[in-house]
Amino acid sequence: MFSGFGATVFGGGFSSPMSNKFEDFFRCYPVAMMPDHIRKDDANFGGKIFLPPSALNKLTMLHIRYPMLFELSNEAKEVKTHSGVLEFVAEEGRVYIPQWMMTTLKVSPGQLLKVSNCDLPLGSFVKIEPQSVDFLDISDPKAVLENVLRKFSTLTVNDIIEINYNDSIYGIKVLETKPDSNTKGICVVETDLETDFAPPVGYVEPEYKPVPKKPSTPIDPASVNRGAGAATMAKSINYAQIVAEASKPGSDSFHGSGQKLSGKPTEEIQTNYKIDDLDPEAPPAPLNLPDNQLFFGFPVVLPSAEDVENDTDNNPDDTASNTDAESAFSGAGQSLRQSKKRKDKNSSYPSLKNYSRSPDYIEID
């Protein structure tokens, strides 16, 4: 309403003392009692008041600069607070203030209230205390508070302001402000304000109880079938009894010797089980290996040349079939591209000296 009012922006203002002071008494009423054509319900959750047009004329003649800040005093109760002004649309002799401000000033509708202009320093820090633990339900309280403070021009220590968020009303008490002043109030218009939150009223810090750790104990195989939590398969094969019998000392079995395919003699093999005592449901025998040794399966022994010759003598039909297959593919090959560098067309070459057969392995120094 007074967007063009004022010659300077706050920041360089209030550098020189004012020559006059605005001071007047008005009948105070809550914002909810304003006429319908001028009432603004959202102003009930802010920090600005409604004054009559006559107050604007006096402030203009006194050259009061923007932002206009006021001190509201209830002299009967000796209670004070501060506020800004939203519009000059109230009836003459009346001032409309938010409901939380009437509670702070301890005034009732129609009671006289002293309104005077004042100077407040730019605030740099404020510490607030929510009045209910429900305030913790807000996901980002700092962002909410930053949006709410746009409706405030001042903050005063010990004031309990009210904010509306998601159709819920939260009370917030101002505990501390900086810089300190005799008025215990700060201006929050066009300033960087640091905010600190105190624990809400009624909040109890949860006690930390460490979870006790149970010592890990090795599992006893004999106790597999005990208790109601034992596995069904373990019960069906009586796994506990099998483990107990296998762990008895002196149960050496499977004595004998093995046979190799190559016909070479073998050493005696000893195991811990007998063939007669072999149970298909028994657990497999453990594979005990020395340290730093891995088992990748039994070695494969290739047949020697003598074994191949013996096998050929025993099966002459296989030898004949191999000979017929070799003769079926006999002949000379033809090259599609003749080499120009090769002048000698003689295809007979002397055999290599001392050539018997290709080596089985190559040693590299």
C-alpha cells in the first residue's frame, strides 16, 4: 500500500537521530475481528499490524523512513513487544494485531494499547524453541522457518510466535537474539539471519542402550538332531549317529591295493572305511592334504608306444581299417598360385639326418 513511501532503503537508514517521534493510543483487536472486506486471515500468523490511515499521515509528516517498526506496550501489565505494519486500512482509533501478539501483551479486545515508532538493529542470529514435539514432524524446519519469517519485520526475546504449516499451528519461542540491545528486539528485514534450534518443550533424549553381543560357540555335530529346530533331513538320515561312529578311534578300513591301467605296480592304499561297512547315506571321507598342497584330481597317464603296438597286434582289424583310410586319401596336391621364387621343381628332397621322431617335450634354458 505504501510501496513508494520512503526515500532510502534500510541499511543506510537510522544513521541520524530522528527529530520527532510517533506515539499514540489505540483500541486493540485481533485480526479475526476485522471487517470482511479488509480482513486477511494469513496475517494472523505473522508479525505485522493494521493501523488507521490517520497514522500514515502522521508518520509521513514526521519523515519516518522504511521499514516502519513499532513498539507495542501494555502499560497496565508493563509488557512490550515489537512489530511492523502491513496496511493502513483499520478504522480510526483501532489497531488490529495477530492473536499471538495479544496473548504476549496480555490484552483483551477493546483494551488500550500504546503504539510508538522505534529503531531496531539488523539481526544476525536468533535462537528459537518449539513449544511442542510435533514440530519435529516437519521434514525441513529451516526452510519452513525461512518462508514464515517473510511475514515478520521484528523478533523480540520471550515472544511466542505462531506459524501455520500444513494446516497445523506451531508455537515458537524466541530465546536469544543478536546483536544484544536494551529493547531485546531485532529487525529481520533484508538481512542474513542465522538460526539455531533448541530442543522442543517436552522432548526427551532417547537413552542409548548397546545391544549385547552373544559369544559365538562352535556347533556340535552330535547336537544336530536335538531340539525342535533340527533339520528334517538330518533327522531322517540320523546324521548325529553317523558322525559319532565315524569319529571313533581305531576305525581303519579299506585295506588293499589298487590297479593301474598301465600295468605298473602301485603302492598300498589305506583309507578309513571298509567296503562292507560302506553306507550310501554316510558322509564322504575327508580329504586330508599336507599344508600348501591343492588337489585337482588324479593324474592322467598317457599310453606309451609299446602299449599302442600291443593294442594293434591284439586288434588287426583296426589296423587294416586305418590303412585303407590312409590309401583312400593318397595323391598329390595342386596349388592355385605357383611361387615365382621357386625354380627347382624337383619335389624329392633328402631326408633329415639323425631324424627319428619329434621330441615329446622341449627344454628351454
